[in-house]
Amino acid sequence: MQSKYSVIYPCVDQPGNHLVYSTKTASKVVIDDATLKDIRDNTLSTDEETILKELSLVVDDIEAEKQDMLHYYDSINASNTTLEVIIILNLDCNLACPYCYEGSNKGNHYMVMSTARNIIKFIKNKYTSNIKSLSVSFTGGEPLLSLDVIHFIANELKVFVELKNGAFEISLLTNGVLFTKKVADELKEYNLSGAKITLDGPKDTHDIGRPFKDGSGSFNTIISNIKDTCDMVQLNIGGNYTKENYKQFPDLLDYLIVEGITPDKITNIQFNPVMDMNCSSCGGHSTEKWITEADTMLRNAIRARSYNTPSFGPTSCLIDVESEYTINYNGDLYECPGFIGTDKFIVGTVTDGIQNYSESHKIDIWKNKTCLDCAYLPLCFGGCRYMSFLQHGKIIKMCSKELFDDTLEYIIRGE
């Protein structure tokens, strides 16, 4: 029988055929009228049933499938052998982006070495016997303003993990201004797996959105650094668009190709909307429907030029994954980087450990009949908690059914 967590749309350009999409796995397939009838009548051939089960498009038992979904995060947490830590090194920046997501939290706030030592101890304690690898992502503010702290933390943890025969890597989320060839070469010592650098469109658009503090543009500096480092480390390019400027972003892609920053030198490119209520850290779905058009258009533009971009599909929320931690510059612990600076969502400190946050973060917000009966559950899980907090001042269930009813078909046809 058809999976509860799947949708079927008619193929307008192929009469008699249908597009079937799994919201659990993002798999999709085109089937004809006869196969669709066999699914609904439970009369599939053995070969057809095997293939469609592998794609999570048909199941033996709907109720069993719903029970499995109830334990979705339990399964992830039980099988996960990687410890992932996001470390915010400072809340300062050498740029003056008018839309900065950190808002009033930013300022001259830097991690001190005593806190760095406590962070190292915390991470070592979380590196339990079932953990086989450690991935540390450094961000800010601008993380490269704290390069000395990166060296200190990365060196200590690399030695520790390798003595346990584990795998260690670091990554950066940086504006790219300070990511020079020299810096990249230094950080490769700690297995720098990648850096994400932000370009907000072509030069004129970018320089308006991401100027230096003196008002001058940062585009040329960043492009120069990308050219110098793209053969040394895997680079991801991000960008933040508005309703007014997203149609200019394909011009950036063409510029990159002309400048020799070709698809073989960039791991992936992904553009996200600038919104006051957008969870850019976790991909939370916005209720602004114009974003669907912009997102699809930009994904198509990226792929048309042979760059990679992440596919649309289910994602895991950091809040629900037990082996992922976000650590602020002062040692406070959060489950989501979006909540940085909001005291009510601190879940502990690196010296005192983690406190129970199941109620404050509404861990089971989606475990109810309405959500479990919804085909969109794997794409939503009750909605982004950060967006909920921004819109309502607290975490409540944010149903995305109406949004997906209107947009999901358009999105997956564009994939």
C-alpha cells in the first residue's frame, strides 16, 4: 500500500503517468495508471513491490510505518557515531551587513583561553566509546578574527581523537575576507574539510549587502581569496537574497565561471532568503510563498551551470539529535545556533553540563495524531522552533500543511 509519507501528482506533460514522491527519503519515480491502480489495490507484482519499497513509496503496514516514524530520532541517535560541535568563537565581525542575523547580540565578545580549555574538556567527555569521529565547525561573528583560538582548540582535539584511533576534522563558516591561502594552509594541518563563504550576488549587489565597516565593498577581496584557496580545500558558497534582488544571483554564477571559479572547484552553492523570521541554520520552512519561486529558480540556475546544490528533502533538526552541540563564546550550551543570546534556551554550560531541555524546546511537539497522519511530517516535524519563537515569543507547533499543499509539487518538479 502507498506510504503515508508520500504524495502523488499527475504528469501534465505525460498523460496517464504520475509523479510519486517520498517525503521520508526524497525519492521519486514516474509510474503509469496501471501501476498506481496496483498500489491502491495492493496488487503489485513482486518486482514492482520490491523496487517501490526500497524507495519508501509503498509499505506493508501503515500503522507500523507511523510507529516507526515516532521513533525516527531514536533510530538516528542510536546509530550515530559522529560527535558534531559548532563553536561560536566571537560575536564580532569585520563586515557591517545590514541584515545581520545576530542583531543586537553582536559586539566585542570573544572567547578567552580559559573557556577554550573548558570546551576541550567538555568535548572530550562527550567523546564516548560509541563515538568514532569528531567534527568541529568554527563560526562567529567572524571565526577567523579568533584564529589563535582555532589553532589551540583544533590542535588539542586532533591529538586527543587520533590517540583514540578516531577521525577528526574541522570546518569554517566565514565571510571569506580573512580566508587567505596562508590561513587555509595552516588549518589544513587539522584536517580542514571545508569552508563556507558567503557571496550575496554579483559585485554591486554583494557590496551593498556585505560592506566593510568603512562602507567599502568586500566582493573583490573575497573573490581573490576564493581563487587562491579553491584548489586547496573544499569550498561551499552561500548567499542571502531578498525579494528584490534574487533574480540578479544567476549573474554571480556566470561571473564565477568567467573568473575560473568553475564547478569542479566548488563543492556546492546554496542561496537562502534574508528574512527577519528565517531559520537559515536549519533550513526551517518559511510561510513566505515567494521564496518557493525564488528557491526553485535559483536551484535550476545553479544546476544549469553544472554546480552542485543540496536537494530539497527531509532534514534533521539539531535540537533532536543528541550528539550535536552548539557552544557560545562564553561556554553556554545551546541546541540550535539560532537561539544564541536568548537565555531561556540555554541548555547548560561546558562546566556544568547539559540540563533537561525536553520541555523548553518542546522535543515531542510533533508526536500527535494530526502530525503522524500528515504526509508532510518528515519535511516539517512540527515546524522550525526558532521561527516559532520569533513569530510567537514561544515554541508552538507551526503547521506547514497549507504551505506544502500549495508549493511542494512545484518544488519537486524543479528538482
